[in-house]
Amino acid sequence: MQRGAGLFFKGDNLVIDLSVSIGKIKLKNPVMTASGTFGYGDEFAEYFDIGRLGAVVVKGLSLKPKQGNPPPRIVETPAGMLNSIGLQNIGAEKFINEKLPFLRKHDTTVVVNFFGDTIEEYVEAAEILSSADGIHALEMNISCPNKEEGWSIFGTDPKVTAKVVNAVRKSTSLNLIVKLSPNVTDIAQMAKVAEDAGADAVSLINTITGMAVDIKTRRPRLANIKGGLSGPAIRPVAVRMVWECYNAVKIPVIGMGGIVTADDAVEFIIAGASAIAVGTGNFVTPLASMNVLEGIEKYMSDEGINSIDELRGSLICG
């Protein structure tokens, strides 16, 4: 069995082409990591060769370092977890100087998630990151409070979404992925807004807002009261939203939300995802993304599917 350049071989005969195109870049396989769950990549390199992944997506970066929210910041929930990390990060410039050199040593696509409190901050962060060698794509987190619009969320107002995506599109030539908020009435509309504003791809879903209460103390389990729900509990919602977006836009859709096994990943691909991202599963085992990748290979081999393209969007309705 051999792997390389997105091809999976059995003996001397080509069986599967796992490569996928996301905008202007080509991934060797569809398995990515979800931002905020894989650190900056170096934390997981001791467990497996991260160069085998389709893409490493690093945790969200802001212009300046951010301390995040006070603890407790993570609470386990049935089939998932709530987090309120508060986007803690080392800042764009420190990432470029201290973390990116390590990632350059590995044969994988590097996607940098980033965010801002204002449109100007989004643009400036995109410009700084775009100037660095070794970053292949940017993923915009638009599930952030917008200080310019009375602390509304960038990703819940179509007009504001269009404005911020268009501004960033003009500031970078890198592949631009827009990570959508699921906390909206019509996710397909938001995907279309991002596409029309210049996105090369959309990724979804981000976490769903939730909270947990300690019934002994009658206090919130998170210091920030509310947090983002992730894990298998949200997977059916995520699959539905991916399917809706796949049918609404022409650009690639990257699916995530509760992917722990290869079967989970294949479900997203059948619903229309060009690629998938493993998130909360990384907290369960550092090998989660590799287990998913190898499971996809086995599924396709067992089913006699030669290309991932044959599987994508193959949902049969009715």
C-alpha cells in the first residue's frame, strides 16, 4: 500500500485518487483539521506525520496577541463539549516568526484562520498573513462580534458579511475560505453572500451557541456563561447545513461538526462537502484525523470508488 500526491495505491494498480481542489489550491486528500482544535500544528507532530493531512488549519489569529476568557473555559456535554476559550492566540506576527517555520518543513497545505473586531482589523491581518511565505490559504472566522456595528456578529448580517468578505478579498491573492456561523436563519443565503463577495470556498459549521448550568451551585459552568457547542451532538445539524450550501453555491464547501470517524466524514462528502475538518475528535485522540483519513481510504476501496469526486454530492433523495 502506497500513498502520495493524493493517490492511494494497492499493489501496483491505482485504486483511488483522494486529491481535491479547494479554490486555487489542490489538497492531497480531503482531511483537514478544524481551527482551534489542532493548535499551531507542532503540538500534534510528535504523534504522526502531519504532512499526510490534506491541510493543517491553525487556531484563529488576530492582529495582536489575545489572552482569551477566564476559566473555566471548557465543559464536557453529552456527545460533545462547550468551549469559551475567547480566541486566545499569539498574534499574526508572532505566528509568522515562531510557528510558521516549523510548518514549512512539512509537506502539507497550511491554512491560517484569522479574525478581527473591525473590518480594518480583518484587512490588516489578511495583508500581514498574505505576505508570509508558506501560507497557502486564509480562513476568515466571521462568527466574531463586530465593534463597528454595535457588537452584532459579522456572520449573521448578510450586508455586513458581504462588506467584510469583499474588503478582505481585495487585500489578498491567497485562497480565501469563509467560515460561516450556524447561528443564522438561512445558512445557504450566507454562503451565497460569501460567494458573491469573492470567497473561494466556505467552511461550516462553526460552533452552535449553548450554555450549561451547575445545579448544585446554580451557576453557569463556563465563566463566560455561554459558549460554543461542538462534537457529535451537532453533526446532524452540520450535515444538513452542508447539504443546503452545496445546493446553493458553486464554490467548494468544507464540512465540519462532530466528525470523529470515517463514516462521519463520508456522510459529509455524500452531502456535498469537497473536504472535511476534524475538530473535537482531536481532544479525544491526537490520531483522530489520521484515523479518519485511513478510514476514508478503506471505505472507498471496499466500495470500489476510484475518485473522491464520484462520492461528493452523491446523496440520493426520494
